[in-house]
Amino acid sequence: MSTHTQWHWNLLPSVILIEILSYLPLSDRISACSTCKAWRPALFHPSFWRKIELVFKSCDWNGLERSRFVASWGVRKLRSCVLHLETVNTNCLVEADHVLLKLTRNPQVEELILLPSHCHTFIKGHDRPYYFRHNNNNNNKNTATHTRCLPCSRSSYQFIERAQESLQCIISNSRNLRTLTLGCIQDLTDQADIFLPLLAHHQSTSISTLGLASVKYDPDSYALLDITPDNFTAFTNLQVLTLDYDYMSDRLLSILSSPYNSPIRRLILHVHGIDQTHRGTTEYMWYRFKQQHPQCSLVMNLVHSYDGVEQLGSGLLHPSMPLTHFRAFFCEWINVAALRLMSNWYSETLRHLTLVDSLYHSCWGMLTEGRDEDQESPDPLVMLAWKCKHLEHLTLLGYGYGGSDVVAIARLRGTGLKDLCIPEDCLEADDSHELANEEDVENIAEDVSAGLGRTWRPLALSDLHPCVRTTSSFDTDQYILPIVLADSVIS
């Protein structure tokens, strides 16, 4: 064959090469582009990097270096950025700051999701100076004088200040911002009253997922923002909204129920403290909301919320709520009467129930001891399993629970119960209220497996997060955040 007719693969036109590479998974694409110098630039074509996940964690140095390299050239080209960051590490904050700054020069960005390790940017237990953003005493959560302030080490102060400026630029410059999730970082969600007017002005018709809910680093003392229901009037395409319950009202439900808006698919509420002046919501407005958004699912997360647990049955819950997920994290109490209401009110909607506390707290035996006092009333969780025909996930950590009741739940739900998470250290022998011994645990596991139609085992102590299995002051954020941040993702 003549050398004039020989084909050289390195001369393949870039348009054709990129088209071929588009059919390959990332690993194969990298391998192909590593074969020669001519093909290597094709790996960095913007069409292959529309979505980038960057991981900045001190425990993963290789991942941090990799993310730093990808961010150096890819952030200005991407459409979607998912940013994992360790918020209590100065180096990780600096890297995240650089990424956000580069995103301000990318008008194509459509999605920005922050996934932090903690809800704060300082180390708990360390004394920090404070800076004051503005005084908000007239709109306080409680009656005590409380100035609106943020903890300020040099690194956290600089990150929050620069991140606020970068987010404002991203909101203003993006041509079509569809998703913005602040990652429940309180220092950023405390700027929501600044971001909302900008979003309403620049992204009113494009924003579809908005994550403004927080996890408080001090749930007993925090100031309220100047967020009014009218801040949400402009959003006509909102489909997923996460928000603190402090700002939920009938007026907001009315605005969200506008017939001119797109159907809302998921509403996530985080409950911390409940202000005495908070008027809450009414059954009528939830009925209207449900009529307007029949496919909407409501997720309610109680986070260190003693007020929330107490008020579940006296105004926090309403029969017409489309409640699909209910979680109570480290509230140190279970409102048994409210559980009975749930089994009646949400028999057609409730799919997910999670009750989590440390294994060591004062209300450990309240589920089983309460049965001794009221023998005629059935166990509330067994009633939920019986009445809530769509219940598919049940987690109970930190409370003693009878083995026979676990077996009853498994038999009632059968294969429909996809996840049943109960530690073996919470299983009690019936009647005696003593922890089940090894033989009892094996018998319970065998009976539950038969009921579920699959092999089941209770969680071992080593399977539990440190903040659940010990009394040490581990950050509960690291347990809570991955769960609640997944709520805004709809498959």
C-alpha cells in the first residue's frame, strides 16, 4: 500500500474524535486520550465536563489534588458543579473559595450544590471572636437580647464574606441558574435574605431547586432573617424548596399554591426552635396546597428540636400535609401521641420514618415503658406499619424496643419495607425490658427475616455513627447532613 494512502489515527478530525469519545465512559475516554499527544486535548472538551464533582477534604489528599487540577481549567466551562468541602479545615475553605470565584466568570453555570462536612466553619468548643453583620433584635427567635452575628476565625470570616460575594455574582451573571443549594451551612443560609431578592430579579423563571434550609450550630439561640413570603412571589418554576420552618406561613403556602406556578414536587422543612410568636400554618391552607400540587411530597426534619417534638400534635402537623418523610434527629424525646396521629393522618403518604438519638439519654425506655402504663393501646410503630401502606423505611436508634414488636412490624409490612434499621443494642426482651441476649437476638433476626422475605440483621454497635453510639461530643452534623442534603435530589 502506498504511503500516500495510509491512514494515521492521530490525524482524525477533532469533530469526529469528540463524537466517538462521547460514547465512551470516562475511564475509557481517559485511556483513549492517553494514547497520543494529538488526542489528549480532546479529553478537555467542554462537552465532556458539563458536570463536575470537586472534593476538598483533608483526609483525601489525592482527591484534593485531583479536584484542584480539574478546577484549574474546568470550572469556567461547566454547567453543573457539586462541591464537597470540609468546612472546618482552612485549606479546604481556601480551595472552595477559589472555585466559587472562578464560577463568577462562568455565565453558563446552571447548577451549584454545596455538600459540606459540617453546618459551621469553625471548630466547636473553641472560643472565637465575633463580627456583627447587623442588629436584628426586633425579629428574634426568643425574648432574650440576641445580636445577629457569625463566629469569626480569620479563615471562616474570609470564606463566608468572599463566598457571599461570589454567590451574589453567580446569581447575577448566570444566564439560566436552575439549582442553588447552600448545603445547610448556617453561615451562608444566614445570608438568604440577601440572595432571595437577587434570585427573584435575575433567575425568577429559571430557578427550580432552591436549598435555603439550615442546620443550626446552636439550635437554642439564633436570630431570624428578614425573609417574607413575598420574596417567593417571583419564582414561577420552583419545583424543590428547602426552608427552615421559621419562615413557613399560610401566606407562603398561598403564594406557592398559585395556579400560574409549576407543580412543586418536594417541599423540605427543617424545624429547630419555634418562636412563641410564630403563627404556624392552618389545615385549610395545607388542603389548598395539596390540591394545587397533588404530586408534592413533604419532608419534615426535626433537628435538636425539643419545641418541635412537643408541638407536633398541637399545630406543627396537619391532616392535609402531604407528609412522606418524617425524621427527628437528637431531640431526646418521642411524642407517642403524635405517632398515633401520623398513622391516621398519613396512611396514604408516609413512606419514611426516622427517629435518632444517642444510645445514652434519659428517655431511652419511653416506648416500652409507656406500654406498661397503657396496656390497651397498641404500640405506635406497629400501628404505623399496619396503617401506613406505603411505609418502606423505618429507622429507630437510641430507644429500647421490644423484639416482638420488631417482628410484628416486619410481618405487617413484608417485602414492602425496604429498610429496617434497629441496633441490636436497642432490642429488649419482651416484658422484662432488659436488653436481649445473644440467643434472643438470633431468634428475633430469624423471625424478622421470615416476615420481610429476606435476610435481616440488627445493626451492630460498630455500624453506628460515633455520635449515636457514644456520649462524647462528636459533631452530629456529620451524621445529619448527608441525610438531609439528599432530600433535594429527585431521581
